[in-house]
Amino acid sequence: MGVRLFGKNLLRLFKFDLKTHHKAVREFDNFPKWLDNLKYEIADEIQSVKLPHVLNQFESVQAILETNKSVARFGDGEFNLILGNGIGFQEYNPELARRLREILTTDDDGMLIGISNRFGRLDDVDAQVRAYWRGFMSAHRQELYKLLDFNKIYIDTCMTAHAIEVDDHRTEACRADIEKYYNLVRQIWDNKDITIIKGEGTEKFTHDIYDNAKSVSYIYGPKEHAFREYKRILAEAEKLPKNRLIIAALGPTAKLLAYDLHKQGYRVLDIGHMGKAYDWLKTHEDKIIAGQFFAA
């Protein structure tokens, strides 16, 4: 090694803080020990973590099949309204927010209340959906926890969009799951007289999930801001015979219909996305983008 090169290397060496370097090496050596201890630290912390009890989607359908209860489901849209924010197709209204809060917290045993099963694990949905719910829960978890009953069993709000949010619905296993799931769902109204309350002008589906009902009639509300016409829609529904199953697909307003009509002796199922999800999964051969589905 020449004198010049030796001098350059010596200068580089003097630039290093050897004590800091030695400390870093020792910390790296301790890394496996830190990892081993970390699992115990997490386990201790988990003892204080609360999660609401939410049935999975198959169990949620079974609960609807095996009882004569009405259903009101709460997702991020309803949560946003309760917290004082409008959503794309429903403006904020303090009375609507108050009623939604009332229904979410009801102890009426004749109601099945749904919440999104997104408070804990998210391994059953794709990366886009995981990112959305992580952000939403990070911002609102503590506010929502104040509204939830941790002794209550909820059904899964996302049951109405089964398999829409998975990584790929085209795999053989997923297609078999879809067939099994929606065959079970269709038993809910099989050979029954039903009335569907939905947004006016919504498209007719190529694959109609309700085609096994005995008869189908419709009551229409506006596609947007349906709460403005709530009293009119409720009055029309009150003319129906009480042995007729009512399907409500009208956004946040459907929760009020389900609750108020249930109080009068009707059975109402707030299952808004169900027909749309069934049709999409039957007709879309390409990858489904969850954001496009919910925005359409």
C-alpha cells in the first residue's frame, strides 16, 4: 500500500466514532433477544385490548335464517353520520344522526344489529380495504367504542358484500365459497312475498338474487338524500300486510325503516348491497376493485 493511500485510509478511520460503532454492533447482537422479549410485552399489552363480538358472515346469515328478527346494519357511512359528517349520497342531518345512534345502541331483542367486522384482523380483505379501515379505525376507534356494547353479539355489516373485498374472487376456492354463501342467503326469502324498498332508477340486475321469491313488489325512494323523504316512504310501507317480508336497500335511511317498522310488527331486513354484490360477482370476470363497487 502506498503512502498516499495509507494516509487516505487513516483519515477515513479518524472520521468514525469507534465507541458509537461498537455500541451499534452490540445492540445488533442483542436484537434476537429483544425480539424474543417483545412477544411477552405484546401479550401483556393485549390483555387490555377490547374488540366487539361480531359474527362472521356465514354466522350472520344463519342468525337471520334461524330467527324472525329484523336487521339494521352500520358501516363507515352510518358511523360518519353519527359522528357529525355527511357522506356522498346522504347529507348530514342532526335528526338522522340522533336516530342512527338510538338504533345502534338499542337493546331491543327483536333487532339484529350489524357493525363492520373491521375492528381487529383484516386478513380476509385486499390491501386497499385494509389501508382504508386502518386509517378509519385509527381516527375513530375510541369514539365508536363509546357507542358499542361489548357484551352484545353483532352480525357483520359486510355480509351484504361478501367476497367483494377479497384479493381475487376468481380462484376456484373463492368461487365455491361464493356459490355456497349466496345459496344460503337466498333461503331467507325463498318462496316468500317480499317488498324491496330501494332507490328510484337503480339498475335491474342480470343475475337477480330475489328471483326465488314467491312475489316481489317495490317502494321507491330517492337515490340520494333519502332521509328527506323518510316520512313518505314510511307511510307507504305501513300500508303493506305485516306477513310480507320487507327488504330495505336505501342507505342510512334503511336503518330507520327497519327499526320503526319492526316496532309496528313488520320484519325488515336492511341488506342494501346484497343484490348488487351477487350480480357483480356473477358478471365480473376481471378483478373487482372494492372502491369502484361501493362508489357505483
